[in-house]
Amino acid sequence: MSENRKLPEIENLEDAEKNKKRNLFSRVKNRIDVRKAKKLEQLESKQLSEEEKKIVEAKIEESNKEVNEFQNKDKKKKIKNILFFIFNIVLVAAILMWNIFTTEDFEPFKFKEINLVYFLIAMVFLAGIMIVDVISVHRMIYRKTLRSRWALSYKSLSILRYYDAVTPLSSGGQAFMVTYLTGRDVPGSTSLSIPIAKLLFQQVSWLIVTFVCLIISFTNGMTTLVSAASIIGFILSFLMVVVILFFSLSRKLGTKIVSWGLRVLVKLHILKDYDKYYGKVVRFVEDYQNIMKEYSKAKFAIIYQLILHLARFVLLFSIPFFICCIFKGFDGSKFGEFFVYTALIDLASSFIPLPGGTGMNEITFTALFKGYLGGKTFWALLLWRFCSYYFYLLQGLGVLTYDTLFGNRKYRWVKKKFDLQEESQIFRRMQIDNFRQERNKRRKKQKKTALSE
């Protein structure tokens, strides 16, 4: 009897040990799923009030309206965009002609003489910028929805960059990103917060990097006409942050500053409709403040995003050094100098109202790098503009074309598939729970019979 009683106990212990080994991964996965479920419950518990929902819906409608207005532009605005693009091409062609006819040492492009290794490094850095940006957007989406959506992160970012590249002062991409995210089943409040949060971290990181570069340029005597333009760009960007801080501390004072600034722009005939832009600026600043308040409670998220965006600008400002290496060979002593030059170029073009800082980017690059590159300046400029501007145009056009032909239809099928998977997962969990309950009952009966024997 005693031996018979021990046998089932030993078997149960062995089964338990086997289950521990077999189910180690599944138990870890279950714990992760439990934590994820708790986090989802917390996110769902933070539901918006009726007033907040109405505000979010109104803002989404406004973004959709901006997108529709842009897409249904009248002929005059379409002609303006075409003229901007033609101006960019003419400017690049003019720089080429100026190099050919006024520079004695101008050299035609010779593919055999370029160093492909440094060209590949420059392309890797460009890919690194995109990867860092995608990780940033992916984290923002996951933080609010607990869904890993890499493809959506990439495509929404590509659309943001594309419309930033075709609108004055790089300001048109946010509305398109909001519309795209909401159209891909991302909650309205999350869709609205991501472009603003992206801009916030990007701007803070940009100010940090460019401020350090400005100090280095003055301490090392690198003062030129480009430096003067870069100071103007830094001051204007810094003032924007100051206005937002004033709004946070004193709404009345902040409102007066915004009102005064817009009136000056209207008098200078830079802006036409004062009321339209005043409402936009106030709403933008309020959204900016809401993001600041939200992230002030998540220190890890702030550090994570700042590191990513700092890495982005380090990669971006490093590319011209490797472009110069393509034509002139490696010279490590020039890295810091060219890094600072690129930051000054970005600062100088930041306040130019033309899309992509057209004109100022080309002029400042030529002025700063001409002394080193000589007759190869134009080819380096062309490659730099591809990395900093044309690449985003081509990428955005590629994403828009793909979505028009395949992506939109594919998403509708994927959405149906996802809904069916959710239903099947719920059914599967119910079946597993029922099976476990029945198994536990069966084991208890076996133990009772074993003990009775």
C-alpha cells in the first residue's frame, strides 16, 4: 500500500520537473502577457472625458481639413509649388554653371576616382538616421497602444518628412501624419500627440547640438557670414521655445507676445490672415504644453527620446565629412570642423520660408566647403542635398505610390485578419482555461483513488 501511494507522488514530481523545463519560456511569456494586460487596463482606465473627446475630434477634423485643403489646392498654389521645385533645380544648375565658368580648377564627375567605401559609409549614416527616427515613432505608438507596428512607424514618418520637405518652413507634415495614423486605427489622442512630441524632442536636441557647435565655431575663430545667418536661425528657434515657456508660466503674457509677433509679420506682409494664424499658434502651443506635461511624468521616456534624437543629429551632421572623404580621401582632423560647418548650414537655412531651406543650404554649403573641395564642391553639394532633402522626397513619393496601389487594400485585409485573430485568441484562452480546470479535477480524482488504495 505504502509503495503504491509513493509511486503516483514520484510520478507527479517528475511531471512537475518536466513541466518546469518545458514551460519555462511559456511561463515567461505568460508573465509578459499579464503585465501587458495590466498596462492595457491602466491605459483604458484613463479614458477621456466627453469634453476632451470633443476637443480631440475637433483637432482631428482640423488636421483632415488641412490635408484636404492641401490636396485640393487651386491652380495658383499648385503653380507655386511647381515654381519652388523649378527654382531648386535652376539654383543647383546655376551653381554648376558658376563652378564651370568661374572656377579654374572645376573638375567634371569621374566615377572611377571616387572612393566607394566612404560613399557606402555616408549611405549607412543616412539609413541610421531613418532607423533612429522609426524607433522613436515606434516607441511613441507602443507606449500608448502596446502594439508593435514597425511598418506604420516607417510609413507615417516618411509621410511626415515628405510633406515637411514640400511645405514652407517644414511645417506641413504634422497634419498629414495625424490623418495617416488615425486612418491606421491609432487612437485620436495618440495620433495628435506623436507629431508634436516628435517635434518637441527633435527641437530640444537640435538646439543642444547646434548651440555647442556655435560655441565651438566662435571659440575657434570660425566666424563667417554663414555664422551670422546661423545666429539668426538659432535665436528665432530659441525664441519659439521661450514663448512656449511664457505660455506655461503666464498665459496672458504669452498671448500678448504671440499677438505682437503675428501683427509684425502681418505688417511685413509675410502673413495675411491674422486671426487664422493666431488660433493655430495658440492651439499649437497648448498641444506643445500638454505633451510637456505628459512626458514630465515619464523620465525614462524623455531620456530615451532625447538620446535617439541627439544620435539623429550626430549622424546627420557627420555625413558631409564622409562625402568629402569620397572626393578627397580620409583626413580625421577635419571631422570636427566639418561637423560644425554642417550645423551652421542647418541653422542658417532654418528660417528660410522656402521648402527644404532651398537656396540658403546650397549657398552656405558652397561658401564653407569650397576652400577644401575646390573643383569638386558641386558634386559634394549634390550628394549632400540628396541626403538632406531629395531622399525624403523620393521616399515619401514611394510610400504614397505603394499605399495607393497596394497598401490601403492590404491594410483593410490585415485589419480584418487582426480582428479575427483577436476573436480566435479569446476563444483559445477560454478553451485552455476549460482544459486546465478539467485536468485539475481529473488529477484530484486520481490522487484520491491512489490514497484510498
